[in-house]
Amino acid sequence: MDSTILLFLGVAFTFGMVINLTGLPPMVGFLLAGFALNFLGFESSNILITFANLGVTILLFSIGLKLNIRTLFKSEVWGGASIHLTVSIIFYVLALIAIKQIGLSLFENLDTFGLLLIAFALSFSSTVFAVKILEEKSESNSLYGRIAIGILIMQDIFAVLFLTISVGKTPSIWALGLFALPLIRPLLYKLLDKVGHGELLVLYGLFLALIVGAGLFESVGMKADLGALIAGMLLAGHASAKEMARALFNLKELFLVCFFLSIGLGGLPNLDHVMVAAILSFLLIGKIVFYFLTLAQFKLRSRTALFASFSLANYSEFGLIVAALATYKGWLSQDWLIITAIAVSFSFIIASILNKYADAIYTRYIFILKRFQSTRLHLDDRPVRVGDAQILVMGMGRIGAGAYDALKMTYGEKVMGVDYNHHTTLQHRELGRRVITGDALDSDFWSKLQLTDNIKLILLAMPDHNGNRYAAEQLNNIKDYNFKVAALAHFKTDEKELNDMGIHLVFNMYEEAGAGFARHVWSDLQGVLTKSPHKLDL
């Protein structure tokens, strides 16, 4: 095996572990590892670039698997992306002109077109970094997370248009055939039903991402990453789409280590490069402010607008593509490619810190931030009220719905269900159940949930232990609550973890299901088996 790759992995792990111990995301360590290797004289290799590209492709495919296409048509997404891009370009052009007047040597040969190119590159945010941050915080499905991802996808579309125009390579006439891709969705669904849950599921995901998506789009002159995203979107409505995303997760994470290493290995900077990159990183303040003000105009809560802004508070790897293209075309000097790489790296570090302390920052400046909040909030961002309900059932799957029905027989309309899927909510309402939409894995939900003193019991009936655990953590953050909490567990370890969090009413699904099954068939067994005098009745 190539000793250089082994060295890269060892250095990446060391830096990633050290940074992880500080509380920052390991990806910051991978960036620093790239710079350290660069300083020692190492350069990026073809295999590293290949793995990095694989990581980005699988990442975008995974985004597509979880993306609701309707999100892109929301005004706060396409409108926010368009307005912010325009305002950011103007801001960066004016800022760069002002910096040029200072007389820095690297700015002397920049003409108006060069300034526009740099401003355009800096106006984009990193899809890779933002999605990684949201995944690590388990908030990809939060309102602000969905808005941030939607804006990033819109930016990717703008990027495709720019690259098509600047390279001068128009897509093939066969690209029109891509509009027929939705027609093969039934076939893709049937194949997903057949692949099972093992290695074939992973291989099928790679086949879709790399061949049906990236390979097909690239063959007709379109951006490969866009193809991977759309391939994922074709399967987004399937029940196994999230399982496929989970199956690809570790593979994607490993390849993305190579992506962050490759940025650090992009070029050896000097002091002037670092100084200019630091100035560009300082200008992130303007980018964050414009994101916040733009999103606030769409009647989002100040918290939603701020958290989405922090998720997008970075420079994009697309900026590196623009800088590389401009260098190749002779529009910019090689210095600006190195500066852009350093600025992207610095922005990742800054954004990591901002996202880590987002709650603390919001709490400290809440009164200032709320001045920009509309009095009439966005429909998806309004407070969640439970009215006169006394019992909440969180998770209205088969077990949650069964618990709801049993409780309703005794307590009537005092029982309320909560489910993350609005379509499921509507189905329950048609059956006469009192259900509202809310995602217990979404920190926005807990910040909007208005629990009253009427609440006596909350049942955590979500099928995923992580959901029940996260909900339990949020409930523990509520001061002086006087209601009881019961939870569903699948395994003894899950039961113990919930017990340690202060939840003593834990229903072990598999153990209780076995006992329930025995009780259910006992009447038929009585005529066949002789009951032991030493055993108790079921």
C-alpha cells in the first residue's frame, strides 16, 4: 500500500482527534492536517483527489435521498438564495475595492472583472461543510436546516449555470433526455425493494450516485455533482431512502476526510496570502448579517434566521473551482487560488465555532435579534401549542397510535399525538385522532413547543432510540416540570440509558411483546398443556 496515503491517514487521525478533544468538529483537524502536510512538503495526489470527489458525490446523493423537492419552491429558499447572492456580490465588490485602495500588492493587478470573479466566488457557501455541521448536530430535518440545505442547492444550480457559461461548453443535445429520469423511478423503487439491507444496499446506492447520477450527467456535459443530487431525489419518497443514507454514511465520512485534506494541501502560502485570507475571513461578518436580514424578511423567527445564517457562514469549495478556472484562463494570478483555499479553511474554523456556541450567542443577544423578527410569523415557524391536552404521545407509528387509542378510551380528547410527518398527521386526523405535526429530533420544535401545566404525561413512542433519547434530553432541560415521562426501548442498553436520564417508566418493546404474545395465546394452550403447580398464572 502507498506509504504516503498511510501517512496522510495517520496525520489526519491525529489532528482530528486532538481537535475533537477541544469540542470542535474533527473536520477542522483534517484541514489543519492538510496544512501541516503541505508545510512539510507533501502535495495532493490523484488518488486523494479521487477519494475527495467520491466523498462529495456521495454526500450530495445522500442530501437528495432526504430532500423534499417542495422545499426548493418555498419563497424563503429560492428568494433567499437569489437575494443573498446579489447583495453579497455587491458587498464583496465594494469591500474589495476599498481594500485595493489601501495598496496591498496582491490587489494591484486586479481589474474590475477580477474583482467581480472573486466577489462571486465568495458569495457562495459550502454544501459539504454546512451539511456536515447539520448532521453532527442532528438538525438536518430542522426548519433552519431544511432552509439552509435548500439555499445551498439553489446556489449549486447557479454554480452550474456559471460553469456552463464560463467554460464555454454547452450541454449535449442528449441532456434533454435527463427530463425523462422521473419515468424510471418505479423501476428504481422496485430494485430498492429487492436489494435488502446488507452490502447490496450500499452497492446499489453507489451505483445510483456514481453511474445513474454523476456519470450520466457528466456524459451529457452537465455537472456530475448535480446528477448525484438528482439521483438521490428520485428515491427520496421511498420508505428505505433513509436506510440507504445511513448505510452510506460511514463511507461518505471516510471519503470526506480526503476532501478536507485536499483543501489544506492546495498550495503553500506565504505571509501575504495568509493576511489577505484573514481579511476575507473577517468579511464573513457581512455575509452572516445579510443571510440573517434576508431570512428575517420571510417572517422566520430570529432564532431560525440566525441558526440558518451560522450554518451558511463559510466560503464554498465552489470558490476554489472558480479560482482554479480563472487561473487557468489567465483572469486571476495563482496567488488567488492559494488565498481562496486558505480563506475557505479559515471560514470552516470560524463557522465551526459559531455553530458550536449558536445557542449561547442567541440567548445572549436574543432581545437585539428579536427586533428583526416579524410580528406575524411564517406558518412553519409559529409556536406549537398543545391546548388543554394532558397526555402527549410523541411518535404516531404503530405503537404510538396503539398507545394513543388505548389512552383515548379512558381520557378522551385529553390525549394528543405528535408526528414528524405532516402526511401521517393528516391521515390520523381523518381517523378522528387529535394529532399535530412536530419533529422531536428538531431543536426548533422544542424551542417552539409551549407546554402548559395541564400536561401530566408524555410518552416517547418513536421507533428510533436516538429520537427518544434526544427528546428525553430536551425534556430534562425544562425547569421544574411536574409531568411524568414514559419511553419506549428496544434493548436493555437503551432501557438503562433512559433510566440514567431520569426516565423510570421504560417499556422494553421486545420483552413486553414476548410476554404479551404468551398471554394472548394462553387461552388456546390451556386445553393442550398441563399447567405446572409451581408456576404463576399468566
